[in-house]
Amino acid sequence: MNRTHELPISQADARVFVTVADAGSFTAAAALHSMTPSAVSKAIGRLESDLGVRLLARTTRALHLTEEGMAFHERCARAFELLAEAAEEASAGTRAVAGTVRLGLPPLFGTFLVAPLLPALLARHPKLRIEIVSTMRLSDVFDLGLDVAIAVGALPDSSLVARPLGYGQFVTVAAPGCFAKPATRPSRPDGREDPWNFTTPEGPLQIAARADVRSDDMHHLAAMAVAGLGVAHLPMFVVGEHLANGRLERLLREFEPAPKLASLVYPAGRSMPRRVRAFIDFLLSSEQHLAGVTRPAAG
């Protein structure tokens, strides 16, 4: 005969503790749980008494987790996360995909690649919400609590799962008749300049092109190239429309650098919420077309 084992602690008190640890104060946790700070304090006291350990170190200025508190918080937070995901999976057939997906994007990706797809995504999942954070730092997946991000190039962090999204090509362009004029050149907010990369029979080649105008925004550089200011070296997805309508012409095709792989990345070792899975499946589906991005070969 199976026996039901009662938990030695109150699940409600454990949830309050997790909120206190995350919020950093009894007052904030009280507001989130519609409780008084005194009731929150009593819940923590009961929990510590039931466990026989001190979970929080209280000072006049702040709360700090003890070593036991940190371990208990990690396990509890994960348990509640798994419980929520189990409930979500159990009701998947009867409930619409809902919730907010926090998405980290290199700045240009939001404008040229993801924004054009959002109407179709939200038409399919009307209760889904997308929150976009502009970032190029993989660490922000953890630091900012992002659900998924797009990363370009090599992915050294093994704590992230990567799903190939496609290859982006840098191209050299200029307005018709403006091939010999001074170049426009990308720079970074800190003032550093990015070289132009090419591939030659002898190997990769970097050029520090002379530029009359620099900008850390590739929108600016594309617009200035269209206006006839000079030659530019930009991602295909930024200039593809200008090339198609003849406002720009493609130069030095035989020396273009190897395409860079863009990947969807998300934390490894976590169960994926349905809202995040729906977003990833949509973006990776063969029916979606990312302008200026070549899909990886199937296989």
C-alpha cells in the first residue's frame, strides 16, 4: 500500500521565502503576496523553525541568505519552476500559448530580422507577448533573465544551448557611380573602429579603410552609402533591399568574407516553458524567411 508522505514544511511558507530572497526585503515580498510584512516575517520564522536552520541573516539595512538559505532557495525555486511547467504541459491542449518571452537581440536584428516576423507570430499566438532587450553580451541571458537570445559567431559558453538560425553575409556596396569616393566606416560606441574583412587566395585580409564619416549605427552607414557618400561594408540584411532596387551595387564579391552563423541560444539544463518553445519553433520554421540570412543546410 502506498503511503502519502507529508512535507515537513509549508509549501506556502517556502514560496514566501523564495519571494523574499528574490525581492530582497520583507516589504516587497509582502506586497507581492498581498500579506503584511509581519505575516511574511512569521512565515519565514515558521520555515526556519520547521527546518531547524537559519535561512536569512537580517541586518538593519539588508537581508542576506545564509549558506543553508542559498542552497534551499536554489532547490525551492527550481521545484516551483518545474511545478509550473508541469501544470503548463498538462493544460497545453486546452490553453492558448500565453505569457512574455524576453528576447535578447543585437540591435540590428530587431529591426531587420525579427520585427517583420512578429505580426505573423502574434497572429498565431494572440496571447503571447515579446519583450526585446538590445544586447550583444551572452552573459545577459543569465544576468538579465532572458528566455532566449540571438548570438553571432562562435559560442564559447557551454552553459547555453545553440540552435542554428542562419548565415549572414557582409558585403561591400556603393551607390552607382560612387565607387571611388571615400568610404563610410563602422565604429563602436567606445570609439574603436571595426576593420573590413575579406577573403583572398592567400587567406583572410583585414583593411582599415579610410573614412570621411564614421558611425556606430549601420542604419546611418547604409543611408549615407545610398546618398552617394562612398563605399560601405555592411551586413546583407541591412542593404538587401537597396541592392534589389538598384540604389546600391555590390562590389568585390569574389573577396567577400566567410558568412557568420547566427544562432538562437538559451540556458542549458532547464525545462523550456511552452511560450519560449512556441517562439523558437516559429522562428526556426522553414516557412519563415529572414531577409539577408541563408538557412543552414538540413541534415
